[in-house]
Amino acid sequence: MKVSDSIKYVGVNDHQIDLFEGQFEVPLGMAYNSYVILDDKIAVMDSVDQNFGEEWLKNIEEVLAGKKPDYLVVQHMEMDHSANVAAFMQKFPEAKIAASKMAFVMMKSMFGTDFADRQVVVAEGSVIELGSHKLNFIAAPNVHWPEVMMTYESTEKVLFSADAFGKFGANDVEDPEGWACEARRYYFGIIGKLGANAQAVLKKVSAIEIKTICPLHGPVLDSELEKYLNYYNIWSNYDVESEGVFIAYTSVYGNTKKAAEKLAELLKSKGCPKVAIADLAREDTYECVEDAFRHSKLVLASTTYNGEVFPTMREFISHLKERNYQKRTVALIENGAWAPAAAKSMTAQFEGMKDITFASNKVTIKIAVNEDVEKQLDVLAEELK
């Protein structure tokens, strides 16, 4: 990927990985981005995952063409971006390392050294001049680790945004769904809990002119930046992106599934602008989390299990709560052979969540969908459409 004549991409693509951070499915692989800024002084922006150190260093050497780097800027200490810091410092013994004070503490834990004689400690407002390029540092604590810095290169107006504006997927394959889908799943899966922190950084960067965003994952963004900034503003403020209904269900013998599908059919027939449906036991958990945050209304349909809610549903609601799910309407469908209790259990899980409005209509199934249940579903669809 080309950034500019003086800012070069030296990142790597990972197609060996099956689960990012041990939990997120990444069928299109993953990118670990790194950049080199060429000027009177040379800065390398971030490292890459431990499995790609040799490839990364080779990429750097090709760009340097015999020159030596003056700085390694470490914006984020998570291991997919910092694993090769020590290898870089060993290979380029004259280079200094620029990072936040907390990042150096983490380096001590990770590498057994904090490179004390080569440190350049940066904080909000710090500037490193490379020549015609200037690195202006922006504190971005808890987006999503506490030591995170972003860097604004003010000459070419490039924002090196750390993990913000990143997405799942390697950069050498085309994502058939475009940027937003996997960026949304990435955001809510990893940063979602920290919306207030993301909002604070967005306010800072809104005051500067940005022509290019260089994240640590995914493609370089160099056009339609208002679109990407708007997505992040919606997501981090927990606002509704799409008016519509997401139906998430669990079903043991297919009856709760039948009710969920019937509700989806009714909603569509009544003109609901968007209807999505997912089997929580069979579809990617974080795709479902993404859909719950994307839509204005959420329907949870679950069988009663051990006198409570089905385990997959309980886990799903826990994921939502962990990520500060809010500002949504929630409707409940429960099933139980003799004593339906799933709705009560699901309602209890929402305690403490902000701005959750429960639909006035609830659907209760006794084993199978019958005429009475269909009437209940029709009433609920009329409320939610």
C-alpha cells in the first residue's frame, strides 16, 4: 500500500492465523501495519506480530536502501504490534525509541529492559521533528489499552491512529463486504466497552485537518474520511446506525427458531426497514454482537433451560453488557414446556444497562408455535415494525 512518496508501508499480512486474540474468527486473515517516514531523520511507526519479525525487518531495509532509522515510534504495546521492538533495537543500535511512559513500563515486563538509555518519552502535545515532517503526539488512553498514543504528522496531515479505524482482514485480499462490516465487528468486539474514551479522542482529532488515516490493522484510508469518522462517532456514542430489528435466537428442537423466523416474516410484511436474524448457537458470536449494536431494536428468543435461559443466550447478553449495550429497544420471546422462565432470566441480565426500553409485548410459547403464539407474534411485530 502506498501512503505517499515519503511515507512507506512496511507492514505484513497474516494468513496463518485462525483466531485473532484467541477468539475472533478471521477468515480473510489479518494485517499488522507498520510505516516508515523518510526525512532528514527517519521514523519507523510500530512493530508487528512475533511471527513476522524477519519479514518486517526486511521490508524496512528495502525502504531504507542503506540508511539507518533514527526512531522507532511505539504507539501501542499489544503484542501484535510490539513483539519485535527488541529485535529492531538490536538490529539498529543507534535508533531511539519513542513511546509513552506507561509503554516503557510494559517493555520492561515484556523484554526485561525499558531501553533506558535510548528512551524518548512522549505525552500529549509532544513533538518530534524529522525535518520537513513533524510528529505530534496525541494521548489516546484506553483506546483500547491505557498506554496508547496516536501520532499526527502535520506536514502531510496523516493520522497514525493505532488500533482505531482498524478492521479484520489481511490487506492483500479484497474484502467482499467492504470496510464497514469487519471494521464494525472489530470495533465492538475489541473497543466497544470504551466508547467514552473513543469519543474523547475523536474530539481531539476533529480539531485537526486529516488527509490520510494509517491504522495498525486494515487498509490506509485516504478518501471519504468523513464517512469513517462518522462511523466511529456513531459506534463510540452507542447511537443507532440502522433502523430495524435484529432477532437473535436459541432453539433446541426448532420451535423457538420457527417463532423467530415467523416474527421476521411478519416484520418484513409490515414494512420494517431492516430485519436480520441469527442462530446464536451456530453463527459467529461477534457478528451477532455487531448486529445488536447496529440495529435500533433487538429481539431475544430463547428456550428455558435449567429453569433459566439457554446458555448461549446468557453468554450473548453477557457480551452485550460487557460492551455497554445501551440506547436500544429489547423484546423477548420465551419457550418452555411447563414453566417458561427465559424472559425473566433475560430481563435480569439487563439490570444496570443504560437506556434500555423493553417492548410492552412479550411472547410466551408452550413447546410449539400455535395460533395463539402467532397472534402474540403479530402484536409484537406491530409494535416493533
